[in-house]
Amino acid sequence: MDQAHTLTLAPMPAADVNHEGLIARHMARHALMIAPAVVVVAGLVRGVHGGISAAIGLALCAANFLISAQILSWATRRSVGAIYGAIFGGFVLRLGVLTGIVLALEPVSFVDIPVLVLTLAIAHFALLVWETRYVSLTLAAPGLKPGVGEPSKDKE
């Protein structure tokens, strides 16, 4: 067989790379970047309680992404069925936990529930849309696009 008809496969990425965790940490960093502006705007519109509630909403959003990544990372080491179960079951479980947290915070005097819920919903959507700029949608480089995410060692 000549070289024109030879198929060369790229090496598989290391199995120990936690792509889900890299993406979730990247989104959590973005949440930290926008947090001051979101908290100030919510504070100006709804007072101190609005600012506190916006901060809680952003923290819950970042925690939700990080927990989701941990669940998916665990499932990828098991089986395809575990991945499917983790995706659906993890979503339902995390949505229930977030709902429970919001309901538990409702009687707290310094929490503005409308601001908390709006921040939680908008932050999830906005951070996911923002992250689409950085995610590689190829199997050659799964996870974040090369050069994005973890700081490179030459910048130290």
C-alpha cells in the first residue's frame, strides 16, 4: 500500500485530563470577573440586599458548574450509560438542590429572592454563551481551545 492511501491517526489525548473540570473552572473564573459589576448594579437597583443576593446567585451558579463537572468527570471513568445517567440525573438533582437552596433562603431577611433567582438564571445562560467562544468542538483537542484556560508555564 502506498503512502497516499495510508491513514495516520493522531495520538489520543491523555485519559487523565479532566476537560469538564477545566471548562467549569474557566466559567467560574468568568463569574468572578463579572461579579463586581453584577453586584454593584444589583446593589444600585435593589439596595444592599440586592447586591448580597446577586453575589449569592453568582456563587451558586459557579458551584453548580463545578459540581456538574465533577459528576461528569466521575461518569466518564465508568461507562457511556453512566455518562447518560449523570447528565440527566445530575441535572435534575442539581436543579432540585438549587430550588431547595432558594426556598431555604426565602425567609432570610437580607436575601432578595427575585434578584437571586434572576442572577442565577441569567448568569447560567450568559456564562454558557460566553464559554462557547473558548470551547474546542473537535476531538483532536477536546475541552478548551489550545492556549485557553490554565495559565501557561512560560508566563511564570
